[in-house]
Amino acid sequence: MPSKKNNLYTPAIFRVCGDLSRDRYAPPEGCDDEIISLGDYDPTTDQLRFMLVVSGLDKPFEPDIEHPSNDISTSFQNFSTTLIWSFFNQPSHSHAIDFFLSTTREGGPIAGFEWWQIYSLYTDLHMTIANEYFEAYG
């Protein structure tokens, strides 16, 4: 949940998606859920990377035009979510890599972030994984 005391933004997950063309990701037959396109995706040349950010209804996440990512927001009854995403121009792997950014019993609630800290975290995670990818695969 968003940081209630300071009305800040809370990252929930950062994911490097696996190969989304696999059958396991196809919607079931007869599914009437809304499907939102994030753009052209080819698993032989692209990896989808995203971060889900939660915020209060009165403080939706405002995208920064200078950040090289995309975003889409949805409001619910008590909070808003924003998906920040980009494609990395390398082939997708069969598995996903998840970073859950959450509250622990030992550490307490996750601290909220300002908008620029969200973008810094997104960029740091994106680049860390990109560097690991290049080290492993050349």
C-alpha cells in the first residue's frame, strides 16, 4: 500500500518478463477481461520489463516526459496503480525475474518514495539486470 503518512509512492514489484508468447500466458477461451496492449513485442528480440507502483487516489503517479519508459495508470476505490514499462532489445528467456519490494515483519512497512526516486529505482534495477545479462551472454 502507498505510504499513508507522507502520501508517497510505493513500488510493489519489478519484473523482467519471460517469453510471453508461451501458451501459459494466453488468456483462456471465452475470457472477457480487458486486454491492454503495451506495444509490439517479439520474444526473439525483446524483453518486457515493468514496475508496478501503488499510490493514494489523491496523488496519482505523474509520469516524467524525460524518463525513457512508458506508463499506464488505473484507479480503484481506495488507491491507484501505475505500470511503468519498457522493452529491452534482447531475446526473452523462458523464465521471469521478479523483485518484490514489500513489507517485512522485521523491517516494518516499506518507506514511500518521491516520483524521482521511483524512476531512479526503476532505472537502477533495469540497468543492474542489463549489466548481468551482458556479463552472462556477451
